[in-house]
Amino acid sequence: MKLFKIILGFLLLQNTIVAQDAVHNHGNIQIHDDGIVGFHMDVINNGAFNQNKGLVGFYSFDKALSISGGSNPIFYDFEVAVDNNLYIDNTVGIQNNANFIVGDIVTSRIASEVNINFLNDSFYNGEGNSTKVDGYAALSKKSEFTFPIGHFDKLRPLSIASVSSNDYAKSAYYYEDPNTPSVFNTSFSTFIKENEALAVSEYEFWHLESSIPSKVTLTWDEESYAHLFGEAITDIKVVGWSVNDNIWVDLGNTNVEGDFTNGSVTSVEFTPSDYEIITIGGNSDLLGILDNIMLDNYYMTPNGDGINDFLEIEGIEGSPNNVLQIYNRYGRLVFSKNNYSDEFTGISNVNGVITKNIGLPSGIYFYIVTFNDLNYKHQGYLYLTTYDEN
């Protein structure tokens, strides 16, 4: 039989040391034809492990596993059944097929060059909310591909259709507010946009690197609140943060499918690397006046005298599912709160503008409040006079 099965973790191979907690490769491992190798512990790869056929699998039902080391492995067929996820600390190439069985493949969001790279004609199957790449996935030598990416318990794939083959492209999904990203060293303020009619998601975004003109398809689910972006799903579009102009730009739509709960939107053709991040957006038709709520500009003097000490937004109790964001005159986010209920007292809760938990200086601020329960959004001014000026 050509079938040659090795359960690493019990065997000692030439130039390969099987320690108690990891397999260390310092030499040359090569899997031939129909060979199968199953790893039940971590792999530290510092040797050649890139001329493979057959299947390499990672299996664990009681702990997380990892792939690390100074040399990048390339697998022909690759499968993952790890209850507590497989962590990737150096790039892993896939030549043929990746099979998601149990658990996520987790890659670094700080070092995007560390990823799962789908080479040439390779593909995958079994992706889902708990079986995906949580971090960066990449492609090589492809013009069309759907990245099996997500964050936490969400599979939120991004599809790319380029005018020619990409030598290399990569993408990750962030279930985060672009105003306060966890990794990027800046705020992608949803207040700064090419026109006031443009709406931008405050719940999620994607990072995509490709230098080839492409159309991109993004997806949404019930926690994307897609109904905020128009009266019909045809109002939904792709928007991107321009690298050169530092502003949100309309990237259009050429196809929209689904409903406000689940769907997808395809952009016009653009060059992804011209945009730091992209997300879904639409038309800010929800900005306006509700008959039973009269929102206005506000004045605050948080000096402890019990008058105007905190920001009290009229009618917000009618929409417990809400989002409040406050920006300074330069469009930088200084305060953000989901399910706001009179917590703002002039103190920032956002890092990067000033020291967190320090009182903001006097001045004019902008606020945007979204009443998700009422399908309504409003923006206005906030005049703040700080503690030491009263």
C-alpha cells in the first residue's frame, strides 16, 4: 500500500526531535504521495517542510495547538480539528486543499505577513462561524478568491475579483468600530467623509491589500444593522478610507443581494491598496427629526454643581440599543459608548487623542447618536466648558 501514516508525537524522525510538548523540525521533512501525518502537539519548524504531497492534519480535543519557528511550512492537503483553535506564528502555505473541521485558525492581526496563504489553484471547505481564519488569510497567483475570514464567532468572508492575477493579496475582518480600531495606529473617523449623505458602518470593517484593480464583495449579518444605510438594500454600498485623502469615499455597488438581516454588496472596480480599510455604508437618509424627540445642540459645564454636569440626550431611553460617539473639532473620536445612558461627563474614554480618563479641554465637539431600535440617527454640536474654568 502507498498509504504511509505517521502519528507524530510518538515517533522520532531523522533530524526531528519530538519533545514532550512540541515537535521540533531542524532538518528536512517531506511527505510523499498518499502520506498522512497527524500532529497532536505543537510544531516548531526550523527546517525544510515545504516539498509535500499527501495530508498534514492537526488534531486536539483538549488544548490549543500552534505552528511556529523560523521556516514557513507548505502543505499540500491540510486539515484542522482542534477544539481550542490552531494558532499560526509563521506563514503556512496551502498547495491544494484546506479542510476546516473543528476550531479556528488564528493568525496575528499585528503582523499581517503571518497568514494562511492559499497558493495557485488551492481551495478550502468546511468554513463556518467557528471554523475559519480568525486573522489574516492570503492568496498567491489568483485573480478571484473568497477569503474565509472572520472575527470571534463570525464568519464574514470577503470576495475579490481582480482584472488580472494577484501575485499576493491578503485580508482580515475586524468586528470593531473603525473609530476605535484595536490594531491600527489611527482612528478612521466615520464623521470624516466625502459628503454628508454618505453613511459608514460603526460596527465592523475589513482590511484588504491588493495592488490590482478589483471588485470586492462584502457581507453583512443581523449585527451589522444594515437597515441604517438606506430604505432599501439597494442603497447599501461599499465605502473605503482613502490612504491619500484620509476620508471615507463611496466605492459604489454593482450588485446587492439578500435582505437587511443577511446579504452582500459588490463594489465598483477600484485598487484596494488605495484604501486603508473598507466596510459597508449607504445613504444617511436617517438623519432628520423624529416627531416625539427633539434633539438639539448641548452645553456642558461638568463642575459638580448639578447643572449640565453630564450629557443627557432626550428620548434615548426609548432606544436602549443605541450608540453615542463624540468627536473633537478635528474629527478625532474622543468618546464612544454603546447603550449610552448619561455617562459622558467631559472625560474621554478613547486612547490616542489625549490620555484616557482625563478631562477634555473646552471647545466645540460634534456628537452622533444612533437609535438602533428606532431606525434613526442624529448629529449635532456639544459645547464643553471644562472643570477648571468654572
